[in-house]
Amino acid sequence: MVLLHRWVGLGMAAFLFVAGVTGAVISWDHELDEWLNPHLVEAPAQAAAAGPLLAPLALARQAEARHPQVEVTYVPLSVEPGHSLALFVEPRVNPKTGKLFTPGFNQVFVDPATGNELGRREWGAVWPISQENFVSFLYVLHYSLHLPTWGGIDRWGVWLMGIVALLWTLDCFTGLYLTLPAATRRQSGPSAAISRARAWWQRWLPAWKVRWRANAYKVNFDLHRAGSLWAWGLLLVLAFTAFSLNLYREVFFPAMSWVSDVTPSPSDTRTPAPLDRPIAPGVSFEAILPLAAQEAGRRGWPEPAGAIGYDRSVGIYTVQFFAPEDEHGAGGVGPRALYLDGQNGRVLGAREPWKGTAADLFVQAQFPVHSGRILGLPGRILVSALGLVVAMLSVTGVVIWWRKRRGRQER
């Protein structure tokens, strides 16, 4: 067990350090992005406008007219006061080469009062790192390490970090086991059992403490052991949800379907198209939105349509229903959503928070739990602190190995 914990831990240390530090930062991704890039996020004309704003879908079509090499795939349907309209775009197929264009950006910011373009950027770009893409660079680094596309597959980094998360989940139990004291000699009788339990706890208690006045090695060792114990349950949840998110289609959803009754989303039932052969929609945003609003009214949903997006890999529209102030998640497991076929507008399914089988609720909770957004602001603070704990455990674990290795070599 010691060898298993040592070598699995060393193999994961660099990955978990990166994931911990970046996770502590991206818990505040929207706030940091607004602070770093007010020229993109803030819309002066929108803040001063007294009349109605321009229609978001009309602004999306204007952006496509300005940049014919891209198509808009995500449109917020309302914006917060003083904010710009942030459109996500993806490259079209170049008819001359049969390959995707390389426009150099995937996000366009528009003033919703005037239609003026405020700027463009490549969200998640790996290089060059700039003020505009710094936060998104960390976001993508957190879950995929920015590993490049190879063989037409762009998920190598996602799979790698998913495997690391799975090993981390299992290693949580190995690390916990190694902190436990040996069992005492068995004696008969209820009083003897209580005495054994009390003695066992007294021997385990030092593992929960840090000897701050000891030498540097002992403090480092105690930080690794005690830090792991105090945060053990939360670290296990963080590790498991990371595994479930990165290996969702490959491992998590099939495993959940095998052990329980899980309702697949429409995307889960379709095979994704190749990256350079996206599925073109047969129905426009403008035609989909009334269909979605009609279906939401039939279901009695009170929230307005907050955003519409099109997934080119499976040919499905998603219309989310939320108030503008809840766009970035105000707690819970996310907004209501409708899924519609991109070819004919047929309603394929719906997502309602906290509804479905027990397995459905478990699946819904994975990202909100991992990001801490299920608890709102307190949850985000907690996850940010846990990211720093993960980074600390990675460093202290490597130091323990290095000191013991040097001691063995000297002997």
C-alpha cells in the first residue's frame, strides 16, 4: 500500500498541482474576466441607452455578415445592464479546401445598444497568452492541459486528466488507509471493545495534528497527512466529479447506465460528427426560438429564454431558460433547458433541475458540485480553498518522497 500510494502519487503530482492552482483561480473566472477585460465586457452605449436594445439574434446575423468565415453557435438572449453581448462562433468549412477556416477568434463582443463590435478573442487560446485570454487559458489548462488535436481527436488532454482523476479517487482510499493505526490485541466483552476503540482513536489522533514547532521535514509530513485527513471527504468528491466530467461519455455514463436507470440526454444518443465535418442546421435560430418558447409555455415554465446554442457535432439546439442575473449560475444544478432537432425543430427532450430518477439527479449534480456552484458563493469559496489544498498536498508529497529517497541513498 505504501508503494502504491508513493508511485501513484508521484505520477499524479504535477497534474494535480496544475489542476489545484488553476481550479482555485477559475472558481472566479467571470469576475476575473470582467476585471481584466472591461473593454470587452462593458458596453458604454448599452449603459446609457434609455430605449430598447437591439435583438440579440439580429446582432448575431450582423456578426456573421462581418465575418463570413464563421457562424454563431451561442447567443445570450438578454444581457445584464452595462454589459456587452458575448457571441460564441465556430469556423465554417472552406469550400475550396474542405477544411475549417482558421479565423483566429471564437468569441465576438457587441454593444447591444448600437450593434458596434467591441472586440474579438480566442477563448481558451494556448498562445500567445494575453490579458484577454488569460482566464480562459487557465480554464482549458485545468481540464485538458491544452494537449493538441491528433488523429482528428481533440480530447487527448481531457482523457488524460480523466484518468488522473480516476487514479486520484482510488488513491484517496489508499492514503486514508495508511494513516490508520494498527489494530489492538482483541479482548472479549463490551467494555473491552470500548477500551480498544478509545485506544485506537488515541493512536490515530496525532495523524490529525501538525507539529508546528518540529523541524521542517516533520511539519511538511504533518501538513501532507493532516491536510489530507481534514479535507478527505471533500477531496474525494472533487476527485470523483473530475473523473465523471472528463470521462463522462467514455466511462461514467455507461457505468451509471449499467448500475442504475439513467435518462440519456439527446446528445448522449448521437455519435459526434468529425471536427472538420460539422452538421449544418436545417432550421435557423429565429425559427427554433418560437418553437422552444411555445413548448416551455406548455410545460408551465416561468423563466424567459436566456440563451440559445447549437451543437454542430450532434446537430442539436439547446435553449436555456433563466433570468439574466442567473446566467453564470446562482446556485443549484443549472437552469431548465429544451433540446430541439437542428434539422426540423422537433422537441427531443428537456432538462429540469432536480427532476428524474435518483441516477439522473446524481448526474445533474456532477459539475455544480465540482465547481462549488451548487452552494452559490460559499461553495465557490470552498472549492477555491480546496484547489490550494490539492496543490499543497502535491508539493508536500513530492518532498516526502525526495527526503526519504535521499535518506535511503545515504544509508
